[in-house]
Amino acid sequence: MADNSVLATNTLDISVLRGDLPTQAPPWIQATIETMVPVVYAFLGSRCDLSCPYCSLDEPSTCWRGADEVQRAIAQGAAAGFDKLMLIGGEPTLRDDLPELIERARSLGYRSITITTNGQRLHDDDLRGRLLAAGLTHVQISLHAADPATHDAVVDRAGAGARALASLDACLGEPDLHVALTSVIAAPTLEGLPAMIELVAAASKDRRTPIPYYLQVLRPVGRARAHLGELVPDPPRLAEGLRGALALADRRGVRALYTNLPVCVLPGLELRSADRWLTNQRLTAEGQRIEFGHRREGYRKLAICDGCPHDATCVGIDASWLALMDPQLLKAPAR
């Protein structure tokens, strides 16, 4: 086994609710947020069967996190009282021991176990059946366009869109499996957002609860740094596209939330920002929680943020974006 086949890390990140959900939040937002947190994120490693240009990871795609270390992280979260677990990568479904990890988590008391996935393998009945038998309760599938060819272009892999859609259909056929969808919002995906909203609406029709849809604005980190020119949308176009998509989501009954974007970009839609409701912490091996808030590494605020009523809960803007934006749009230096 190559030296880089196992990725070692002691990080265990968690997300929790920031205070109480205000009464002005629509019931569906409250229900969606409460299914998301409090949650433990167990990083399985960066190995993946795709090499998406927008990926926030830049480690070699052959890296796995050791099984013993993942097991310790899962046990650490359970010991701290968490009952929601999200297994993230990389691509979790590539791990041969994924059913065993899920089974172990269930034995430790986790009631909600989610995997994030690019959807390239869950159309396989045998794999999906083994994961469900082990105790998998939720999947969050990345789908960036309703049109398979457009999805292929976004992830730079022929056939990826058809496989992701096949996996979505297969997961929707499992009555006890909760399904969510996520799309990276970048220049190539903005035009297709209305079609994605319609796809989510149609997929939700026969579900007990509508499918949550998370619009994750591109973060210019990891492999995305090498493709910023083609990926970063013009800010006014980004705002217009997101506002239109969220309006259509309301009309079609789609539970759509966005993330990684200052709330001032979409005035009047502050309640639709997932970042507004969540705060991030780091859990130490001793059970101590280290608060690092909703702010993400590399994010900054602008001088014009002073006095903003959302300053305390806004994620800010990725510093890498500042150099790509029109200085006249910023109106003030960063702080």
C-alpha cells in the first residue's frame, strides 16, 4: 500500500443550531434545519472516482483516512451526546468498509446517519441494500444539472449525470431512506437552476416530506482555485439567478436553502441562508468544544458590513472572490 493511501487527521467538526429558531422562520425552514443539526462530520478521506474542477479538496484523490481513526471519531461524537452523523469525503461509497462504519455508528446510538455522495454508485442494488441493512438513514446526492450532458460537463466526466440520476431514482424508490440534493452554484450551473427546481419538485411529489435542496455557492478553494475564470459567476448574474431559483422554489413547494454567500446579496431572503442558522465547533478528544463560529477559514467581512443587522450571523465573503469582483461593487476595502 502506498504511503499516501491513508490520510491521518485528528479533526472532528460539528455543526449546531445557533440559539433558537425565530418564530418568523417558516415551519418548513425550522423542520429542515432541525434535521441537519446538531451533527458530527466524520471525514473518511479524499479518495474519489471523479475529479471535479470545483472541488474544495486538493489532497491526492488516493487518500483514505484509516479505519481505526474513523471508528474513534464516530465513537467520540457518540460519547459527546450526538445522534446525527454525516460521513463525508471524497466519495464515501468507494470505501469497502462503509457498511461496517454505518453499522458501528448505529450500535453507538446514532439515529440519523447520512452519506454525501456524487451518486455514481448508489444505483447498484447490492451496494445500496448493504448500506440500508447496515443502518443508513439519509443520502445527500450531488446533482448539478437536470440535463445529464450538462452535469457531465460540470464534473468533467462523461456518463456521470446519467449515473447520478439513476442513483437518485433508486434512492427515491427506498421508502425509508431520506434523500436530499445539493448543487454547486457556479457559472456553468446558474442557467440550469430552474430545471433543477422542477426536478426536485417532481421527485418530491410522492415523498412523505419534500426533498431538501441545498444551493452551495462555489468556494474558490482546493482544485477550484485553478478554474476560477470559468467557474466564478458575475456577481449580479449570481444574485439574479439565485433569486429567481428561490422564487420558483417557493412556487413549486421546494425546500431550498443556500449557503456560502453573504445575506446582503439577496436582501429579503435572509431566512433562506443555512449559514444564518448554524454555527461550527471543533470537538477535541477530551470532549471540549472549541467555538469557531459561522465564519469559515479564508472568509472576510467588508468595511461596509459595519452596522449591518446581519453582521453577527453573516458568513461574509471568501477573500479569493474579492480580487475577482468589480472594485466599484465593493465600495469599501475589506476588513
